[in-house]
Amino acid sequence: MPSLPQTSTPAPNTQAPSRRAFLRIAGGGVVLAASAAGVAAFTLGAGIPPEAVQAWNGPSADEADPRRWALSYALLAPHSHNLQSWIADLSEPAAITLRCDLQRLLPETDPQSRQIMMSHGGFIELLVMAAAARGQRAEVTWFPQGEFDAQRIDTRPVAHVRLHPQAGISPDPLFAQVLRRHTNRLPYAPQAPGAEAIRAILAELNAPGMRGGVVTQPASLPAHRALAREAWRIEMVTPAAVMESTRWLRVGPREIAQHRDGLSINQPMLRVINAVGLLDRSKPPAPDGSVVARQLADFDELIAATPAFLWLVSQAAGRGAQIAAGRAYVRAQLAATAQGLHMHPLSQALQEYPQQAEPYRQAHALMGAREGEVVQMWARLGQGPAIGPSPRRGLAALLA
Ligand SMILES: Cc1cc2nc3c(=O)[nH]c(=O)nc-3n(C[C@H](O)[C@H](O)[C@H](O)COP(=O)(O)O)c2cc1C
């Protein structure tokens, strides 16, 4: 999945710079793509509309329904392309049925909806933590009407959650990080994460059925960097992949506030160009043109400013493994947040569309995945500049 700028207050989280805009100006074929430095400068200075990030204030203090309270935290989970494909049905007392919004998928770059399932795993993980913080034990039944097949997901529930009040239930220490966790796509400081931080992250990645690692050795970094760059290049020159991301672009405060999802771009120049109707989102930039060249150069800079890579392999394929991977990933990201570290997924080489077949093979070899195992996550890890939250649609948008 490609990457573009995304924004907010106090230091907005743009889908930048590896979520850079593939933007053309109508008639001229000129595209503006901010440099990493440009995005950082802008994001420190300006905000996205407060209503777009209102959800990050958490539920209101007088929320009486523990389900709604817990859901208000769950919807802060990371989601591929910030699609927020979660639908929560509260029609059964004391229970939540989670389904996937089939209008919010990425059929080109996530053809089997693997990343969508991971995003649902992360959602339930935060839901369980929030419920515990509210004195409720969450009893989760996954795929209560049967598991989706390997190729496609459908309208059957992903999970059924029943809440039981439980006096003295232990809070999850990671819950304190939920409002502070943000995907950080800016350059990271050169220092590798310390041993204690890596231990804390690995403790979450190495969940049952999962194996995780953090790569910091200088001799190992070039192979990760080279693969990330090549997979990114392929994504940039694959028109269907680029156009899929373009569909989820939200440019400027009006679009960001209206949708509160997707890949937000709030750079002043792009806003002006968009406002006067000159932004052309109807076709991708030429693969051999200056726009793609600039995006590749920016991505190179970003990858160079990466002192560590994190990987997560599931020992099996299938929907259960994808859910478990999403849970482990969000927990690892929360653990990193507690250590003052940031993460930025690099999904391109893990994606199942044909153009990525060779990077996919290489990623599985590089991360030591054996026959039958799946690399579910690969991410930059390090200490980035402070960054704010990305938009959320809020609870009402999720309720069936
Ligand atoms: C399964 C999965 C895959 C993701 N892949 C990418 C990616 O390739 N590049 C990227 O910049 N962000 C990626 N993300 C991060 C999302 O874009 C991010 O979670 C979303 O925009 C919301 O922002 P937040 O995490 O700051 O709340 C991924 C997230 C998940 C859960």
C-alpha cells in the first residue's frame, strides 16, 4: 500500500512522506509533492480541523454505556490507509458485534483483505483493553458464523464481544498509551533503539503463533533498505495501486473534516491548487516522469533515516493469524510509544498483488519466514519528531 501525507494538531500526522501525494495539475501534468522537510515544517505549524481529530479526546466523561466507552478507544486503532472499516452493532444488550464495512477495502493493494483483518485485530485489542479499564471483562468470539475464506471477506461478523462487569479486573498497562500512539512517517534520529526498548517491543510481538524481530545491526540494514525502496518503486509505477490511494486522498481542511478518514494532505500550496480546481486526481503520474522520480528520492531519504526495522511473522496463514498479527502489532506499537519510539509500516513488499511477487518472496526470505509462514508486518522503527493524530470519523459513524 502506498504512502502519502496526512496531518493534524499539534504536529499533524500526514501520510507523509512515504504517503506522498501523486498529484497532477490539470492540463499541465505538473505534480506537487512536498519534500520530507517541507511536510515536517508545515505539520509543525498548522493544524487540521479540530473536528477531524476530536475522537482523540476519548469518550465523554458522562458516557454511561461501557460498550460505547470502549468503542471510543477501539476506533483509535491503526488501520491500513486509515479506512476505519469497522462497523459495530449494539443491538444485543451488553454485546458488540463487529463487522467489516465492505465499502472500505483496498482491492488492488490488499486483494485478500489481509491488512483489513489485521486492522480489525488491532481494533478488538484496544476494545478489550478499554473494557478492562472500565471494569469489564470482554469475552471475544472470533468469526462466530465461520471464518472468511483466504481470498475474500464478507458480511459475516468478524467478532462478537460480550462484556461482563468484573470487580478488580487488572488494567492493561499499555492502555495508557492508546491516545499517544501515532504512525510516524517522518525521518527518525540515527540512534538505534536501546536494548530495554527492544525487549519491551519483542515481548508484544512474540505473541502465541507469532515471531517478531527488530533489526538494528549495521550489516543487516542495507538489505532492508534496498527491499523497501524497490517495493516502493513498484508501487509508484503501478497505476492501479496509485489510483487506489488517490481515491482515499483528502486534500485540505474541507475534505479532511468532511471525510475524517483516508490519507490527509494539508499542505498550503496543494490546498490552494485544489481550491481553484487544478488538482488532477483522475490519472496517475507517468512512471518515468519527474513526479515519481521525486517521490522515490524522498522515500530514499526516509528509509536512510531509519535506524531499525521491525518484522512480524505468523506461523500460519489464515484469518486467525491475521487477526492475531494485528493485535500483536498494535501492542508492539503501544509498547514502543511508552518507550518514546515510533513506527511506520512498510506494507508494499508484503502485498499480494502480482507486481510485488518478487519483493514478497524476498521479504519472506529476508525475515526468515519458513514454508507456510507469513510476514504480516514490516515497519520502520526509531525516534521521530513529535507528531499529532490522524483523523477519525468518531463513534457515530461506526454504529450499525
Ligand atoms: C495492517 C496495516 C498496514 C499499514 N501499512 C502502512 C503502510 O504501508 N504505510 C504507511 O505509511 N502506513 C501504514 N499503516 C498505518 C496506517 O496508515 C495508519 O494506522 C492510519 O493512517 C491511521 O493513523 P494512526 O496510526 O496514526 O492512527 C498500516 C496500518 C496497518 C494496521
